Amino acid sequence: MLLVERNQLIRRHRTRTKKQTVNLQELIGFNNTGNICIWPAEEVLAYYVLHHYSEFEGKRVCELGAGMTALAGVMLASSCDVTEMLLTDGNLESVQNIDHIIEKNIECFGSTKVHSRKLIWGDDTVSCDMRNKYDVVIAADCFFHVESHESLLKTLDALLVEEGRAVMMAPCRSQTLQQFCSRASPMFDVQIIRNYDHKITEKHLKVSSSNIEDYDEDLHYPVLVILSRKKLKPDG
């Protein structure tokens, strides 16, 4: 498959009927932001991985914080020969919706194994069958809770193979991106890339120069962060 089936994908986002109620746990339970909307960083991450699909072919890929749609992971799995795509989120409703999306689009994935799992970040939450298994981890807009940075890094460390890397998108959002990268630097080589695609850059500059009040670069412009494991220096 080569970027030919992505427009055939069926996206399912459940809506509530009038008889359904929202319980308190759904509102205040584990990070519910992925149930609100598809955030710009997820859309741009999907765009980015599709334009760099060759870097993912034959790889085992895991998406963290995939939200209700796992847009980037689903698009990638349907567009190139990824060996495995694991789609995860810490919110059970998100994972259940991802399950429906996988079911509806199963014919788009070819030989790629696509499955989902509830995963709350932290070293002790990564099961043995997932440890040091994934070549690439992708994630979008996962830096905004500073208190979760350490747990996210432990999860990345537990999931990635020795030569693995993480491809992540997020806005700067009041220095939270920089704080995450600073915390990641002892464990990973960190690349922060603002101009990763000329079309995205052009659109960003156009919107910025037009003084649109609703557009705030700090909140809306996704920055690319790539983490690679630090290589051990040979003795002597």
C-alpha cells in the first residue's frame, strides 16, 4: 500500500443521544482532553507521518495519547506497510472508540497488525509483551501537563527498542514543550524542529501576518520534537 487508501477511512466519533447521561468519572477521570476534539497537533502529525511514510515501513509503531480517533496512527497504518500499529490512550472511552474505528477500517490495513490498548503512562504500567518492542513511538500534544512529563518519559523508555525514536508534535504552550525537552535530554538526544514542512511553514506565516485574533502561535503551531536514545560512548 502506498498512500492510496487514506481517503477511504471511516472515522467514528460517538455522539450521545438525549437519553444518555454523562457521569462524574467521565468528566474528571484520567485525561479526557482526547474526547473533546481532534487537536491541531494530531492533524499535523498525521500529515507529517504520511509525508515521511518510508521512515515507518517495516517498523513496529505505537501511538501514545491517541485520543478518540488515533488519526495519525490510523492514517499511517492504512497508508504504508507498518508491521504493527498499537494505538493507546489512558481514557477508556477513547480506546473503545478507537476499537470501533479499527473494526470499520480493517480492510484498509492490509497485513499490518492494528490494535488498541488502554495505557496510563509510567514505567510500571507497560506490560512485558510491550517492553522494548517498538521502533517508533508517535504522539501529539502530550506535553501540556508538566506533572506527567516524567511518566511519559518512563513510558517511552519502556516501549522503545535500543535504536528506537519518538516522533512528537506539540505547541510550545507556555514553555511546556521546552520543559519536557529539558527533562528528556539526560535520557535522549533531542531535536526541536520548527520548520519541518514548507507548506505548514507557509500557512503559519500567512496566518501570523494576517493578525487573526484567534491564532496564537504559542497555543496553535505544532513544533516537531524527535527523541533518539543516547548512544553509549566507547570506553577510552
